[in-house]
Amino acid sequence: MHTNDVISSPSKGSKTKEKILKTSLKLFSTKGYASTTVRDIAGAMGIKQSALYNHFKSKDEILETLISDLTSSAIVTIFEDKDSQELYKQGKSVLMSIATIFKLLSFDAQNEALFKLLMQEIYRNERIREIYNEYFYQENVKKLSGLFFMMMQNDMIKSSDPLLLANEFFSPLFFYQMQVSLLKLDKKSTSSVVSLFEKHVDYFWDMIKIEKQTTLF
Amino acid sequence: MHTNDVISSPSKGSKTKEKILKTSLKLFSTKGYASTTVRDIAGAMGIKQSALYNHFKSKDEILETLISDLTSSAIVTIFEDKDSQELYKQGKSVLMSIATIFKLLSFDAQNEALFKLLMQEIYRNERIREIYNEYFYQENVKKLSGLFFMMMQNDMIKSSDPLLLANEFFSPLFFYQMQVSLLKLDKKSTSSVVSLFEKHVDYFWDMIKIEKQTTLF
DNA sequence: GTCTATAATGCGATAGAC
DNA sequence: GTCTATCGCATTATAGAC
């Protein structure tokens, strides 16, 4: 039986190195990078603080490694690698699957931690901002934009500004995800917010779709 | 000539106390609370660190005071105190003025700093989460919800779920405001995002409004 | 690769002169 | 109300035994 990790971290290394990264992500995403000490990390692992320096040369290097991992995480790759050119044909269901990916992100501990890390450090860490903006925001809005453009060309949705549509579709998903992560922090119920993911798609599609003309006879 | 401060802080006190709060907000919102030292604050004011303790008993008390100020800041009071019951009659223009308030928030240094402070500490400070959730999110979504409900009752907009509509209207505004604050951090152009505030309202209203029936003759 | 011990620095906060 | 001086403690990081 092999290990059942859904996501294998791209920063390969020793078993302890992996554990340091995992533990650090958990602590950084909870207490914030600045408020997490290397003693906290080592303590949570049951080793001494100095032992960490056999695997990373500084606390900062741990964060940098985690940020690098962010690039290839599920957070930034909302679209599957399917043939993007043909995706539009699926219509509403593409949008629904994107919303579902957003929704599920909050319920995978690893991805939730990455999201929280991103949110907490984005104002202080320029590299995080770059990754967020380039790989997460720009990339996805661009793809959505192309999707909507194709749908317009094929008379599936009403004609308008594809880029605006992409932003209008993307931003509530991001916001709802943030809401979920905040509610979970206080152990509050997330069900009403979670239902908004699907409602968003339903509402959004109803607004943009082209009504089937009811034939007169 | 009196001082020309647009917003007078509700935490009254001596001139230095005001200056400490102002300086702290600036630094907290830039470097984060944990990474800002009392020496940083004092240094930026040109006084010694120990002098701060004549005005606040701890670094934490400074943050707590700033958080208390948040409650009465422009960030959390998107709606003017006008008669909320009659607001709906203005139709689209109410929505536009709300979007404008959001937009302008980013261009008042004080409010922008408060927003950044909120975003940076919301995952670590339960009181900030409470204020955000209660006074900023819930309050405004509730008011928006009532607004949309009245509009539906009066056949101004299509009938649907008012609460969903409120969330769909609110979330892009929040997201765009975050985008603006991030872009400004890297001194990038914000014009394309800023234009989204108005475009959002235009698009949103077009989707929900009830088309005027063109009379046949 | 982990341990103990320790260096070197920075932190928040206090005491007391002025 | 600000200053100098200092305390006590926590921090990151290193050195060297095992």
C-alpha cells in the first residue's frame, strides 16, 4: 500500500523536510509568519529548534519554499488542463465545475491553509502578490474571458464585455471562499455561504444565457 | 482656522495620543502588527520608545484602540443614514452611490490603511473578525437585501432571492477594493480595476431591471 | 541528523531623573 | 510628558558533542 496523499508536494526532499513544511504551513496559516517562531515549528514536530537548520538555512527559506509550492497548488490552477478551446461548448456546466473547485478548496486542509497563508501574507510579501496576481487572478480571469468570448460567438450567452463578465464571475467565488475560511476559524456554520457557490452559478447563468425563443406554433 | 481633518477620530485624547494612533495605523497596515515594533512607532514620531507608555499601557492597547475606531469608520458604514425605507425608489442610482463609496474608500489614506489593517489581521484577531462580519458584511448585506426586496415589490427589478442578490452585488465591490489596495502597494496602475466599480453597477442593473415594455403603438 | 549550549540581537515594558 | 538606562525574556542562528 502506498501513501494516500492526494497532493504530493513538488518540493521533494527528506521525510523530515516534508514534515517541516507541512507543520510550518499549518502554523504560518494560523498565527501568521511573523508570529510563528522556529521553536513553535520544532515543538509541534517534537524536535529541537536547532535541528531545523539541517534542512533549511533560515526561517525565511521555509516560507520561500512554501510560496514556491503555491505556484503548482490547486489554488492557482482552477481550470483543468483540458482543451480550453472546446470547453465553452459545455456551457453552464463549465462554470459550475469551476465553482465546485473553489468550493472544495476550502475543505481540503492543505489547500485551505495555503489560501489562508496567501491572504495573510499578501500585503507583506511581494512574491506572494506576484503569484496571486499572475497565476491566480490574471490567469483565471483571462481564461474565463476567453470562455465567455467563445460563448458569445456561438450565441450561447448575450453579447457584452467578456473581461467584465470574467471579473463578475470570479470575484464572488473568491469572496465566498474567504468567507468560508473566516467562518471555519470561529467554528461557525458555513452551510449558507457554501450554498452561495452554486447559487452564484445558477444566478449568473440565468442572467447571461440567451433565452431559447419559444416558437409560436 | 481650525484643523482640516476630514475625519476626526472618535478616540479623543491628547495631540500625541492622536499622533501615536495615526503613526501606528500607518505602520501596522504596512508591515503588519507583529512585525511593527514600538521602537518603529516612536522612531517615526521622533520620540523615544518609552514615551509611548505615557499614553498607552501596551502595544496591544494601541491596536485595540484602532480596532475600536474601526467600528465608526467609513469602511463599515457604506450606507448613509438616510431613510433606508425610501432609498429603493432611487433605483440604480442608490447602487451607484454605494459603489462610489467603495471606490473612494481606496483613495482616502486613512480608510485605505484601515482596510489594509483589517485584511492583514482578520485571520489573527477575533475582534476584527467580529467587526468585519457584524458591522461590515452582515449589516450591509442585510440592508442591500431589504433594498432589493422593496425593488421587487415595486416591480423595479426581477423577482428572485434578495439575499443572493445582495451577496452578488456586494462581493465584487469588496474584491475590487482589495485589488486596488494590492495594486497600489506595488505602485501599479489601478485605472482598469477602478473602472470596474461602475461597470459592475451598470452590468448588475441591466441584469436585474425589468425591461420597460415597448408599447405596440 | 539531532542534541545541548550559547551567542548575538531585538523585543516589550519599567524605573527614575529631569 | 519625555528622557536615559536597564531589566527580563524571546528571538534567530551557530558550534560542536554524540
